[in-house]
Amino acid sequence: MFQDMTDMAALAEALAGSPDYRVLRRLVPRPLSAPPGGLETRVGILLDTETTGLDHAKDEIIELGMVKFDYTLDGRIVGVRNTFSAFNEPSAPISAEVTALTGITDEMVAGHRFDDAAIAAFVDDAVIIIAHNSGFDRKFAERYWPVLEHKAWGCSMSEVDWRKHGFAGTQLAYLLHGAGYFHQAHRAVDDCHALLEILDFTLPTTGAPALAALLENARKPTVRVWAEQSPFELKDSLKRRGYRWSDGTDGRPKSWYVDVGESAVDDELAFLKAEIYLRDVEPRLQTLTAFTRFSCRV
């Protein structure tokens, strides 16, 4: 058996050295390790949730997965400290659609409850929480664990310009393939292990890990521009510009909005005046940071 494994590894290396083949290796979670000595490091947490639906105000989390890792100030991942995985039984049966999507059944979660104290302790020393769709996961997580309201958050899906770095999509499995791995995800924590390898992948355009790009963008303030009371017939122009719709049900304005960098605010205001309102306007502006971005509290 050992000889077979050695032969397969040699074959994989030979194929990887050919321009005619790509080799994907099964993702094996990294072993836990103590923080390395002699390096200034920070603690990050990768987080993934599975839920009973998309409405963060009423749907429930049925699974939480987290991976705690150490990284250097320049964005290099240097070790995995710990992992966390737990189920939670919701107040109503899990729908067939959710089970088909997540693989989680009523039997799997029966009798399980989140240990809120253990979760708070797990995230206590984290400098940043990262999810692969923080606009989704943060809203759910903050409702369950208020301690997460006070953490900086980053999003590996939106805060790395994957297309600029040669990727055609942003789905987790696609990015993992680009990093040279495949995995058969069954649990939320498995997706966190996959995300760790994606963020540790060296981007060919920069020569630095993807985590470095994420941290650089997460540290920058952004400005949310609200196009309130914009003409309905111009909604397609706003959509083409990247605006998104808020229906007002979560306390935010019922309006189109877009998030831009601070340097792009003047251009955005000029667009609204010239092409949407056809007059001078002073739209509502909100400055966002990693501590407020992706939160339903904004």
C-alpha cells in the first residue's frame, strides 16, 4: 500500500510538471500547531454557517463551523490553532430544500444546542472574522452572539478581486480548484478548512497570499451612497452601475445603494446628479469600516 501511495505521488508530481495537465489534490485539514516563535502574529477566525433560510431576522442557524489560525502582518498564514463545529436544533423541522442543499437532516441536529459561552471564548482573541459571504454570515452570527458585533469582519468573496487575479468566478469550490485542491464538503468546518487554503494561495499577479489582499481591502474605509427617491424608470441604470436594492424591511432606507472607496465618492455623486436626479442633490452617505461593514446594524 505504501509503495502504491509513493507511486501515485510521483505520478502526480510528473503530471503537475506538464503544461498539458492540472493536478488537484484532496484537501487534508492542517494539523493544529502552537503559534510560531520569533514572528509577530495575529489571530484570525474563518467562520461558516448553515441556516434554515435566507432571512437573518427570522431563520435559524443549524450549524456553525470555525477555524482559528495565526497570520503574520503581511498576510501569511503560519498555523492553525483550533477548530469548532456544532449543530443546533431549530424551532421547526428543516425543509427538504435546505436538507438537499446542506445535507443536514432533522435527525442530525436533534437535541443539539449551541454552547454560547464556548463560542464567545473561542472568538475572544480574534482580530478579524472572515467568511466567504460575510454579507450573509455576519447578519446571522451577530443575532446569535452579540460579541461578534465588536469584531472586525472581512469577506473572502467580495474583498479579494478574484477576477483581476485570473479567476473567472468566486464560488468556494471553484477557488479551491484554482488553488490546486478539491474537497467533499459535508460540514461547515470543512468549508472553513477549504477557505484557509484559498487565502493562503499565492496570487500570481502579486506574489503575495490572497489573505494579504483581503486584509488590505478590509482595512480601508468605504462609503455607502444611498440613491433615495430615485426615479423608478432609471433603476436599470443604477443596477448597471452596481447599485443594490434595500427593501426597507430591516430598518435601512427603502432605496438603491452602492458601496465605493473614499476616492470614488465624488465620481458617484457626479453620476447621480448628471444621470439620475438631473439636479444638485446631497445623498445620504455612510462611512463603513471592518467593524460595521456587512452588519445589519448599519
